[in-house]
Amino acid sequence: MNGIKGIIFDMDNTLLKSKIDFAAMKLETFRFLVSRGLLSRQLDISKHTTSTLIEEAAKTGGMTEELVAEMWEIPRRFEMEGMKGAELEDGVAETLEELKGKYRMAVVTNNSNIAAEAALRDHDILDFFDVVVGRETMSSLKPSPAGFHYILDRCSDISAGEWISVGDSWIDGKASMTAGIRFISYQGDIAKMNRMGVHPYASIVDIRELRDVVGSREQI
């Protein structure tokens, strides 16, 4: 429809109403990295997500395999706890059903592959997606475009200009736009996105609006 062949979704707070305590996860990860001498205690974490803190720590070259494994236990614990009892965002099931067969669909999430696939399977929507890219599949996490590049490589018959992506956070938009894929904000903080250099192609507040966006934007 109108040149769009594929849609990439974020998972938390886009497909699922996440109960992950991202603030607590970021703080605990930060404290761990500080305690191991990988980050400065004076670092302004308000400008970071858990994933960007990890990227900063990785730049030091001091992340041994043992430290990496220990560190990832923190997000994994928060993710598994946060996925318990999570519900679908309103309108997701009907929207995916309508889009099925018309577009290639994928998920790119900073969550672990196991947690992501389990959550999607528990809500009976895993089979809608051709590929689910979690953190073990990417070389680096969003806001890096690595997960989107993986999709482009995996689905090489579809160009970046024939994909759109949907997410709630600036890191989703940054990753998408860096990969050359136009970004749709879902219930996002547009002012914050703009401050982070992200300017969504469109903004929606109900996931069902996505059907109108992909159906009406001839030059999307």
C-alpha cells in the first residue's frame, strides 16, 4: 500500500503496556557500573537510558565477560518481573490482524530475545511477526541502528525507504532514523524527542491510527 512493505515495532509501551520499572533498572545498572569503576559517579544519568549507560561503560574497555554477564542479570531481572501480567496496548491485536499479509512485520527491542518472544507468545501475537530482534541479536542496543540494520539485511528485498517503524521513545526514533527508516511516534514525548535530535514523520496516540498512516501517506 503506497510503497510501504514493512513495519518495525518497538515492544514495551508500543505493543505491550510494560510494567518494567525502567527508572529503577537504570539506577541499579548505573550503581553497578560505578561500583566496578566503569562509570563516574558524577555522570548525569538523566541524559541516559540503561542501554546508553552500558554503551558508555563498554567504551572504557574494562568490560570483561564476567562483568558483562553479571551486569545483564540486572535488566533481565527487571524485564522478567515487568512482563508478568503485562497487557496489550489498546487496539494492538485488531491492528496486527488487519495489517497481516499486507506488510512484513518485525519487532526490535532492547529486551532479551527470550523475554520478548515469551511476552509476545503469551499474548498470542508472536506469529504476526516475521522476525523478533532482541539484544542478543544486535551488535549494540537502541539508540544504535544495529537492530534495524539486522532487519534490513534479513529482509534484503525491502529497502529502508519501504519500511516504517513505530515506537514510544526517542531511542526508537534515533535508531530508526539513523538506519534510514521513517519513524512514527506512538504516545511519545515529542519535545524530548526533538531535544534528542529525533523528528518523527508522524505522531499517533492510538495504535489503530497506524492503519490510516500507512494507507494515506503516499510518500511515507
